[in-house]
Amino acid sequence: MPRTRSLLDTPALQALLVQAGALLPCAALAAALDTFGHGLTLLQAALLQGALAASIGWKVGLARWWLPILLLFPLALLAGLALHLPPWLAAAAFLVLLGWYWSTYRTQVPYYPSNPAVWRAVLAELPQGRALRLIDIGSGLGGFTLHMAMARPESAVEGIELAPVPWLVSRLRAALSGSRARFLRGDYERLNFAEYDLVFAYLSPAAMPALWHKAQREMRRGSLLVSYEFEIPVVNGVKAIRTTEGGPLLYIRAI
């Protein structure tokens, strides 16, 4: 039986607890130094707080993209106070980030754009001579989807994105270019992978086990699961391609 996900499993709450946990030893050190006449400046305290929070975050296993957030958060807070920024600016920044990242705190899938070398490598793996149905899960700004729709005009190419701002940008790009690519807004977990010949993913290590289980349950024989950079968690049958010198691998698994 799968373990019930608790509130403490939420990465955003874990990051908040890590930041709070770093505050106490930093405050204790500042107080001790002040006793001996060597008090910390606010900048030094913010740097120490951020460094300690990032170290704790790494130690407890938070995803690597949380570490710079933990490191820079006290500095950003200090800068905002020093510049006397109006409250509405912080609210506006929050709304922009919310629209861009949306439920990254839950999915642990930040924005990772792929590149044309990856798109060309995926194209080379597709069957020729027949129409296919392809989808990019977590399609971001739509680059992969738009390229595939142009390169395989006989095929139905879709992208699905949870965050509203990247989804809207991809819709606008398709409309302005006259592309036949179709962009959906929503969670790919609600899709039926049996409807697709190719599922392309550029997600995160945290998302890969659940993605592989879904692919095993739903994808048809002969279809392809492709993941850029992050390994498909299966022992055998995965083809790995290096699309750029020194770059991450592209993983391809025929179902």
C-alpha cells in the first residue's frame, strides 16, 4: 500500500522549516560574538543564515534547486528592507513567480528548457512513414512541441503545462506562428498515456519513479518514453544518447 503523503512531505514546508531551523544557531552565534564585542553586521548575519540553511537543505535531501533559494532568501529579505521597497512590489513579484512556477513546491518539477539538439535527437528515434501522436509533459514555453509539429506535420503534437504563464506563452507562440501544435493546461497525471506514441519528459529526479510507473501501466507496446537528463528508473532496455558534448544524456525506453 502506498504511503500517505503528509504535510511534512511538502518541499516548500521543508524549506521553510530548514530556514527557521538555521535561524536559532545563527542568532545564538551572533549573541555570543556580541558578548565578546565582535558582533555580526546584518549582511554577515544574512550570509551566515543563508549558508547554514543551504547546508541543512542539502543534508536533508531537498532538491538541488532549493539550495540557492535557501542561500539567497535572507539576502533578498535584507535587500528589500534596505531599499524600502513598497509592499505592492513584493506582492507583484509573488504573483509573477506564482504564475511561472505554480505548483512546483508540490510537483518538485521546476522550469527546465530543453534545446534543439535534444529535439533533433528525439526526431531521429521516431518511426517514419506514419502519423504519430506525441506529447511533451511539462512543455514550458513550447519549444519542443512547436519544433515537432513543424518537423512532423502529419502527426498530432501536444504539450501539457501546469503553470499558467508558460502555458499562455506557448499558446501565443503557436497562434503567432500558425503552428498546428496543441497546448493543454493541466497535470499530466490526468492524461492517458495509452493515447500517445511518444511521451517526452524533462522533469526532475523526484518525478521519475511515478512517471515510470504510469508509463508501465498505460503506454502501448511499441510506444516510446523519452526523458532528457533524468534517468528512467528501470534496469534494462534504456538507450542513452549524448546530444551535445559534455551535456546531459537523453534516455529512451521502448515500451
